[in-house]
Amino acid sequence: MSTPCRRPTRAGIREQRRNKRRQEKALNAKRRARGAVAHSPAPLPNGCSAFATIAEETEAREDAVSKQARLLRNELPALLGQLEQIPDPRDPRKRRHKLTVLLLYGLLMFVFQFASRRETNREMTRPQFLANLQRLFPEIEALPHADTLYRLLRDIDLAHLEQAHVDLVRRLIRGKSFRRYLINHCHPIAIDGSQKLAGDTLWAEELLQRHVGKDETRHTQYFVYVLEASLVFHNGLVIPLLSEFLEHALGDTEAQKQDSELRGFARLSDRLKTLFPPPANPASARRPLCQRAGDAALLARPLAVHDRAQGQGFAHGLGGVPRAAAPAVTNPAAGLGTTPTALQLGQ
């Protein structure tokens, strides 16, 4: 006897669509009643190219490059100056490239979204690429090998790189570079977890583990999991801010539980508050820094309660809408709600 088909009929599909539209209208009505303004994403263009000649396209490309070059000239000197102060772990007798050149090389790897070191070596060592790069950075004489960058990042203190990145974001915020993209005058932070690597070999003691497969094929799998905190704006712009890796040793050893997203989020939240402390006078803060978990597993964390232990006296939603203040507690980890927080940027 065959199994009956579970796929809905054509009439059932139409009914599902109608129910979805009704639910969307009800949700939008609730948002409008709270004073929130719904922003519909702009549709993707469906027309032909706006360029009629090769000269117009060339001019548009040159204009885009010139704008990027101005941004690089404004921000890179301060960034490279800070990177130059990082202690170099390499042997002084075997240094061929400057530390700033190697780190700039690594930045370009991510800017051009190369998938591997082999692809980077193949694409970034072309003569035309080097000639174009020397127009922006005349001090660069030659590009290093990607394996050289790997050995540097393996031994360097990553805390210095993280601090340089945070300082760059702080300069952009204080320079009001994102003022047109704020959500209700807030700098929102989205926090979500993602798996980076997985395999059957325990190549580092920090790896998390799980059991996969069934019966005879059941085995232990090791994986890397990281929580990412990023600035997100209403136009879709996303800027990475901080990362927190989950480690097996940071779990609850007495209960034989490994590290989890909730534990990682508590550490990441403390780091955010340390890097962006509230001002002495909250009324003089320029912009609130709203923080919201992006994963369903993180929503159980009482963010406002977690801030209440730090002395915060207010709470905002993702869009900056005031919420009722959470009661004072002695244990920040106690599950007393899911109210998002608002952290104040320092002056």
C-alpha cells in the first residue's frame, strides 16, 4: 500500500498564501501601533545596463576606484600606524617583508574574497595586480607569499589585531560615518553563532565534539564553533566587530558539558561592554549601542538583566523602542526574560 501524498493541493497552497498575508498585515499593524516604521527592501533591478558606451563604463569604474582610494587614504594611515606598533614575532635575521606589508596583504585577501592561499598566490602575484597596487601604495616593492602570512598569523598576538580593528570601528562611529544607516538612532549589534570547520580528527584540544551517524556508522566528530558580533544597519551593511570561539575546556566540567552559545555569549557581552563602556553621564551619550541575539538559542539570555548587574538603568529593543526596566538581580545568568539591551557608547 502506497503512502498518501503529503504535498498540499493547489487550493491548499492558495489558502497558505492568504494566511501568510493576513499574518503579515496583523504584524505590521502591531508594529505601527508601537510607533515602528516598516522598511521594505528595495527590489532588485530588472533592467539592462545603464551604460551606453565603453567610455561611460570606464568613467564609472574610475570614479568608483577614486572614491575607494580616498577612503583608503583617510583610514589606512592610522590603521597601518597602529599595526606597525604590534610586536613582530618573526626572526629579525629572516625578515624580508615589513609587518605592515604582510598585514595589508592579509586585508586584501579578505577584500577580494579569495577562498584559499593557493588562489591568493595565483591571483595576487600577477604583474598587473602589483602595478595597480603600487599606484595606491608606492612603498610596496614586492608581495609576499601567502604561506609567509600564515606563519605570521600563527605566531602573532591576535589581541593586538582585534584592538586595531575595534579602534577603527570606534573612529568610524565617532566620525558619524554610519549616521544615515542607524536604526532609530541606534548602532545595532547582531550576535549569531556559526560552525567553521568539522572533521574526524582532534587536531586541537579546544575543539568541540558531537556524535554523528547511526548504529555502525556512529562516530565522534570535532568542530570549530564561533559567536560573531557584527554591526548591522537598515541598508544591509554588516561590519564584523568581535568573535568569541567556543572551547571545550570552558564548559561545565562537573556536569560534563562542553562550552555552549549561552556561555560564549556571556563572555562576548562582557567584552563588548569593556570595549564600549557607558559614559559617566548617560544623558550625554551620542548614540546607544543596541545589542540583540540573532540565534534562537541565544534569545533565552536575559540581556537587560545581564546589563542590570553592570549598573545600567534602562533597556531598549533592537529599534531603540524603550522597554520596561528589568528588576535588579544578583545572578546575571538567571533566566528572567528576553529583553534586549542598549549599551551607551563612550565619548
